[in-house]
Amino acid sequence: MKNIEFLRILPLHGPNIWTYRPALEVWIDIGELEDFPSNIIPGFNERLTSWLPSLVEHRCSYGERGGFLQRLKEGTWPGHIMEHVTLELQNMAGLPGGFGKARETSVRGVYKVVVRARHEQVTRAALYAGRDLVMAAIEDKPFDVNAAVEKLRDMVDSLCLGPSTACIVDAADERRIPSIRLSEGNLVQLGHGIKQRRIWTAETDQTSAIAESISRDKDLTKTLLQSCGVAIPEGRVVDSPADAWEAAEDIGLPVVVKPSDANHGRGVFIDLNTQAEVETAYKAALEEGSSVLVERFIRGNEHRLLIVGGKLAAAARGEPIFVIGDGKSTVSQLIDVVNMDPRRGDLEEHPLNPVILDREPAARLELERQGLTADSVPPAGKKVLLLRNGNVAIDVTDQVHPSVAATAALAARVVGLDIAGVDLVAEDISKPLDEQRGAIVEVNAGPGLLMHLKPSEGTPRPVGQAIVEHLFKPEDTGRIPIVGITGTHGKTTIARLVARIIHLSGKHVGLACGDGLYFGQRLVEKGNRATWGAAHRVLLNRAVEAAVFENGSVSILSEGLAYDRCQVGVVANIDPADSLPEYYIDNAEQMATKVKRTQVDVVLPDGVAVLNAEDPLVADMAGLCDGEVIFFGSDAAGAVMAEHLKQGKRGVFVRNGDLILASGDKEILVSAVAAIPITGGGAVSFQIENVLAAVAAAWALGISADLIRAGIELFGTEQAEEQDKKRKAQTA
């Protein structure tokens, strides 16, 4: 049987005709399978559901558990099945996303399948795997589901945001703050243009490079903390095994030996009591850093306090790692059992690290103290200590004494970090440090967040939310004013005119349109830049205070919008002959209801849709808008405009040769149409329509009538003067 053929895959990076979120749209040709729905292929449903039993959770059109399985029994086609299989493979790989659609086109056997794409490469791979799985089930051939899922899971681990960064992005999303991933790593922009902030895991654009360098130098950190009265363990940098032992004798046993500039607890040896232990620890610690510290050993458990913006956001306690002998297994085999805990692993998604003796010299030292090696077989019931502070993952946020939280916040401030992981040792975190000789031992930049998101015990803490609240004030959404413009004709002129008026209002504006890419009045790139890529560049620019984007039908269909929501959405007009049969958009009505409406769908609740009152297909979009609607038209007496004004709403129109802003029965005269250069003295009707749309968009942004007048009466004069200069130069 012929394989399902992929005709085209469209990466929709932003809001599109299907969903507000990024998605992949694949056009498939199922060929002769059009005659073979699922209910007439022997054994198909049984094979599919045995491979993917979790498909029972897909509600499908029935809106209830098992809904998709019911569709399989009734009979459905490979395009629809591929949609659900692709989504389930992504879900099993750790990339959940419930949105999917499958729709017939006007060509028999050709379908559009759309699935949510949190990462394009992963979703693309899932689509191919989904096709192969469906075909294997149809043809009764074997398919290795576990191998397919494992491959996808590896892609998720290597390509997608880590859990620490993802929790911040998710918290921003809950606040409706847009986000843009800036690299293949964890560098993310929150917000747009001048309102943007940047994060890199648990570091922000407020995290000082100097502070980060200080935090890596443990000895310097201690010196600064001590000067501000923060309790620290006594100690000093040493330069040889003998010097380490001399320092230990001066400080008093037991001591801690650790690298002065390592991270994540590497090469840290605690509770050392003999010269042999100290000298051995020195050599191992030196392999992890450039120099070695010897410090007073503090009794108690290690704690990690997460400080965000000067406040305690979360706290976790570490506890020792033990294995229990069974009289048969070696220490190494017992450790293998410990490492089978699904919470242990090397990836960022694992809250606990695996215990690997080859890279844990501290664990080997602990075994030596107990007279054991990795090959020893402890008696049944014998408790063997591996690491004294191996699991910093028990939530104790609610137990932290206020003075301890204040001390940790002071430590972060002294080092200069806006987000810090403050490590301290204390026997009881609910009591002041000075009552128990507790002390702060490290202050870390870029702290891991997973221990607070997925503690091994206790309550998960919303640390992503704390970081977003640190970066953005409660009323701040990270958004700049965005004007999106679509339609059949006049889009570029409207976009340039709106950008000109915004410029006159004093804002640095970015413009991506059919004439090029502009920042302010400077043309950066010539040619058609009404594209996702050009608009994306505008949103990345930290100087941009407002943005104007032209959105053509092809761009909406093949790329999606570059922004998730906008302050103003303009739909200028829809030509009765407008269609794109190459995208299966066959007439103007489909163009309106499937494509152009996307611009109205993304208008913010406090935003405005600017619509042509005299174009029925455009005027009908008013009901789709979450915000306000401003109609524009050449005739105030038109039925749509008249009813709109009667309800006290806003409109822009021409009366007796004058351009007027109206809010109900209140009117403001802006300009005589004849005084607007691009209208040709009022003789060019389509340019009058363009001016009306631009004026309505500027009014929607709150720009005054005086500035609007200046903008429309000056627009075009510069070009005319330039052309006149060129003509004179040629005749000279």
C-alpha cells in the first residue's frame, strides 16, 4: 500500500489560522487510503491502541476520555489519526501539547494536519515517526515505539529549554508576558523591544558579571561577607598538602577542604579529622579548582536558600546518602540500586544527582573511613555512609527563621547578585545562626531551580513566578505598542503612514513592510520585509518603543505572525477576487474567515481592531475582536458606520471633504482631505481609504489629532521633494 506522502511542511512560528501558538502544518496525500477508514482495516485499531494505550486520554471531538478511540471505531482517516499519534509521541517524549487539527482540502486525498510545535525539530521528527507508526499499523508490520520515543526524548533533552528556564518562561506566560528564545541554549527574551528583559536559566540582565566573578572566588566572597558581619567559617587559602594540614591545626579539627573556585559541590570534603585525610582531600580538591580552601567544619546539614530580588523565594535542606547492606551485594551494587531512583540523573530535569564513585572522591573517602571499598559486601542491615550532604532537595522554606533569611539576603546583596543560591550549614534552620554556630559557606550565581520545583520531600515552590515578579512590576506586561496591518490593497502605505505618525509622537518605531525594514526614519533593508523574520528582528531591538508590521496573506499562511498579541490590528479591505489556491484558499470569503481574521484574533482585550466599515467581509470581523472596534469609511451615513456611532463608539470618516474623528456624536476635525498630499488633492479614492485606516490606527494608540494632522499632511512631501531634486539635477 502506498505510503502517506508529505507534500509540504510549514513551520508556523506564531499565531496563525489554526492557533495562537507555534505549530507545524503538514500537507499530506493519503492516496488510496482515502478509501480505507480505520474501521475497515482488519486489526488496525487493536495494533494502534496496543502500541499507544495512552490514546485513551485523547478526548477528540466528543470532549470526553476515550473520544478519539470512539472515532477510530466509527471510522476515521489517516490524516486525523496522524494528528493524534504525533501529539501522543511528543507527550510521551516529555513535550506535552494538546492542540491538533486535521482538515480535508479541496483535492481528494490531500489533508492539512496541524500539531502544536513547542520545538520545530522535535515536532518535525514526531510527524515522521507518527507517519511510520500509522503505516506500520495499517500494513500489520512491527514498529518499535520505545525506540521512537527514546529518540524523541533525547531530542527534547538536548534541544528544548531546561526545566529551570522553562519554569520562568511559563510563569511569564501566565502573566501574558511574551517570550522569545534567543539561542539554542537557555537564553530567553521576556517582553518586546525596549520593555524586554533577558534570562539565562537563573541569571538575568541584572546579574552583574563582577558579582558572578566574586561568587566564583570563594575566598574573596568570604572576605566580603565577613567585612559586613555575615557569619562564615574561619579558614584560609592553602598552597600545599603540608600547608593544608598546618591550617587545619590552626583552625582546629574537624575541617572542610574544598576548591576556592569550583561549583556544584565538586571536590568538597567535610568533617576531616586526620592529617592523611586533609592531605588526600587537598590533592583531590586541587583537581577541581585553581586553589584550595581549608575551613572550620560546621556541624549540621547543608541548606540552599534561593534569594530573588533581596527576598527568600525557597529553601531546601540536604541530607546524607546511605546504602543499607544486605549481606550479598557489594557497595557498588547497592549504589546501582540507589541510582535506579528516577529522580537521579545527570540531566537538569533530575532533582538528584547519581552517586558515581569515580567522580565522587568525597564518597571514596567516606568508605575508607569505614574500612570499606566499592567491592566490599556490608553485612545485612549495616548502614554505609556515602555522602554527608548528597541530597539538597527537601523543602524547608516555611521553617526558615526570619533572621536566617535576612542574613542570606544580605549575603546575596554583598556579593552583588540579584538571584543567588546561598549555601549555609546549620543544625536547625528555624533558629538564628549565632545560636548554633551556623554559617554561610557559599554564595552562588545562576543557582539551579529544580530542587525547589521538584523537591524529594515537601512543597514545590513557584520560583519561576518569583523571578518574573522580580523582573516585571505587577502592571508591566513587557509589551510595546504593536500595530499589525493586513488586507488586500494598501497595506504598505498604511504601515508607513502609521509609523510616520508614531515617529512624530516621539517614539522610536520599528517598521517591517513591503518597502523594507526601518528603524526610526532609517531604511535598514530594502525590498519586501513584510515577513516573520523582519518583524522578529524589530521585536528583538532593545531601542524600539513601538512597532508596525505589514502582514500579507502568504506570510500569515506560511509563517504565522511574529507577535502573540497586538495593541492595534488593522484590516484594510478584501478584494472580491482575493484567493490563494496554492494554499487551498479558493475565494475571498475563505480569505476573510480563515486568513485575515487572524489579525483581529490577536488584538489584546485593551486593544483596538480598525476595520473597513464599507467592506462587508471586513466589517463582519468586529464580533471576533476581544477589544474595541474603530470603523473607518468614506461615508458617515453608511449603515455599519451609522449604527456604530449611534452606539457611542468610535469611527473615522470623510464628510464634505473633511476627515473627521467621531466618538458617538462628538467629532474632531483633523484635516481637509485636499490638504493630504498622497490623496492627490482628494482625487485618489483608494489613498483616502488608506489614510482613514492609518488615522484610525494612530487614534487607537492615543495619539492626538494635532500630531495625526501633522503626520498625514507631511507624509509624501519628502518623497516629492526628493524626486524634484533628482529631476533638477538631471536637467542641469
